[in-house]
Amino acid sequence: MENQGFLIPKEEPQMSEPGTQIFRMQKLLDHPFDPPSWPADVSLTELIPDIAREVHDLLTLGYKNGGGSVAPFSDWWSGLLSDAEFDASLCFLARDTKGIIGIAQCWTSAFVKDLVVHPRRRNEGIGASLLLHAFAVFYHRGARAVDLKVEEGNTSAIRLYLKSGMQAIWSA
């Protein structure tokens, strides 16, 4: 797998420093996608108000060591609901018997705003399955590509995105 000039160390991401480089990555949607393969105890569910706090808690947990950030719950929830690009049907949630374990929160512009997997379920293909599900949904909606941004220090995410066929299209 080509790394497109990324230096991808083996260690986990650290807290972001001011001035951290951001990469915009893109997956062209030039063909239909097979359904993702989920672990047997995992199912997809929708974002509804009753589980919004659980979703926020997972985002907070996922970003506590860097790689992104999330506003306090009331600001996050009201901001999400009032954003013109928000569509609850584009917030893909993976659930197991203990609760929400993965989130791919996407905008209507075919942009993955957040992708987080609970630490206890990482390295099981859940992040890849959420991403593949997002690709398939946007392909069927007629999008030509799916984009996202990632911090340079978030090496595990960069590995996932490259493995999923995404390419870096610019950095800032």
C-alpha cells in the first residue's frame, strides 16, 4: 500500500500541537460498494435524540488523546441540529450489547465530519465498515466522492483511510 508521502510511525496519535498539519483526503465513488462485513454482535442504528448524549460521550472519549475535538454536549447538540448540512440519516452508528461503539457522522456534502470507534472495539474492522457504509450510501445518493480531514499525527486514522482507498488531495 502506497503511503502518498505520509510518514506513518507505529505509535498511537498524541495530543495535537498548535499548527498541526491537516490533510484533506478523498475517496472517488466510481463504482458500487459491497456491503460491509460487521462483527456478529454489531448492528447499525440511527441517531435519535434519546441516544444523543451517548453519541457525544463516545466522540469525547474518541478525541480525548487528540485527532479531533467535540464541544460540550448542549453546544454540540444544538449546533448539530441547526447545521444546514446535518441529516440524521447520515449519522451512522454501530452498536453492540453494551451501547454505541462507532460513529461516522457525515454531512450532506458527502463529507465525513467524525469517525470514532470505542477503544474496546478498535482493530475489529468497525471503522472500516462504517467508512464503507458511508461510501455506499453516498454512491447511491449520486455523490462523486467522499471527503474528510485528518490531522497528521492521527496515524491510525490515516492508515485506515489509505487502506480504504482514500487519497490525500491537499494539506494545510
